[in-house]
Amino acid sequence: MTGVVVENGPLLTDLAFPYRLLGAGGNGRECLFLLHGSGVDETTLVALARQIAPSAVLVAARGRIPQEDGFRWFERITPTRFEQKSIRSETAAFAAFASEAARRHGLDLGHATFLGYSNGANLVSSLMLLHPGIVRGAVLLRPMPVLDDVPATDLKGTRTLIITGAADDTYGPFAPALVTLLSQRGSAIDARIIASGHDIGDPDAAIVRQWLTGSVAIA
């Protein structure tokens, strides 16, 4: 991701999740909520987001569960098994956070896209399934399904882009099940597989940018 100037606004800590608000004050309605992967922080997706949407407002949030030198969104048992109570409590907290952040900063969740990577993508899919109505557009980079007990949520009116790495040996085998799950619940799915592992980069940015540019806002 060359040639991208990374923004570094102040860390705001008076809502449920620490976050940085970047690019506010413009005339556009486009907004991205950024949910990072495990073991890092909220700054790690900013450069990718700016490749995707140079003029969008970014809400770069930080997970609340410490991991190594960074953070994650909910507790894990193994790399592919997760603590269900933690998923549900953190997802509920993030649903309230997203609504409050939108009210505070004059953002329209109906025109927002929730972009998550790995553990962050798993939080976004849980948000869709457990708290319908918050997410209308989702970009899930290297996700897998994490809920053991999935509610019969109606996701009609939502759009989801899922990008899987062909060589992602950890999450990749589980991704088709998430595609099927969200499709069965009614979300309009665009599922892509790219020549990558679990890492993300320029090919992902190009696909997401095209998907957003070609999208029609849901009324």
C-alpha cells in the first residue's frame, strides 16, 4: 500500500470502545467503520481504507480484549473456537457504540460500511446476526463463522462482500459456511477468493473500492 498518507487523529475514549474519527468535516456521506484484526490496534486499517475511499469519514475502533501488544474483539479458546459469552457481550456493546458514534458525529448508518479484518470481520458478522439494523453494508476480509447458536435473523436489505485468501489455511476452509449462512439469511453476497493467505493488501483494496463504487445506496 504505497503512497498512502496515514492519518493519526486523537484517540477518543469516552464511548464504550476507544476510537479515532478521521476525515470528518467533508461534504460526503460515505463512512467506514474499521474493525482491526487480532493483536493490533485501530490504526492498522487506515491506510487500506484510504486506498478504498479517499474522502470517507473513518471511524477506526479498537477492540477491548488485550492480546499480546494489541487488542482483539472477543475472547478465543483456540484459533478457530471462540468464547460465546464474550462474543455476545462485546457485540452488544459495539452495537450501542456504533449507534452512539453515529449520533455524535452526524453519520448515517444507512450509508455506512463496516469493514472488518479477521477477528474484526467476525465481530461484524456477529453484529449483523445478533443486532440486525445496525449494519447495512459489510466488507469481511478473511472471516469465518463464530457463533455456535445462530438466530434466525432477516438480513434482507443488507449487502456483504466477503474476500477469502486461497492460501488461508486457518480461516479459509470455514469461509464458505459463512457465505452460505449470510446468504440464507437474505444478505446480498459478493464472495471472492484471491491469491493470498490470511494477509491483506492492494488486491483487497481494489476489490472493495470497485464494490463500493458500483453499489447503489439502500433506501
